[in-house]
Amino acid sequence: MMQDIFVGVNVAKDWLDVHHVLSGARRIANTAAAARSFAAACAQQGAWVIFEARRLVPEFDGAGHA
């Protein structure tokens, strides 16, 4: 029985911090080409890619309205 592979990704404007359970941590550029290469490598391994969850909170005025 094959064990699932999980890859964690923290997204920033200019880069992706990637932690692969087998190969460790690395930083890649947040570009279309780098993302395609990363996605292809993960697909080839059958890896699950987990992205950070972040909720954007709108600015509020003094009365608590967005």
C-alpha cells in the first residue's frame, strides 16, 4: 500500500514556500512557469498539495462598516 504524499505551500506575492515531506523545504518564484513546473512534479508523484488558508479582512471605518 502506497502512502499519500502531502506538500504544503505558503503563498506570498513574489514566491511560494514549499515543504515537501520527502525533499524538505524550498522557495520557488511565484511565476506561471515555476508554478507549472511545480504542479507537474507534484502530479507525477501523485502528491496532495495543501495551500495555506488565509482570509482577507476588508478595511473598516470607525463605525465597523466595510
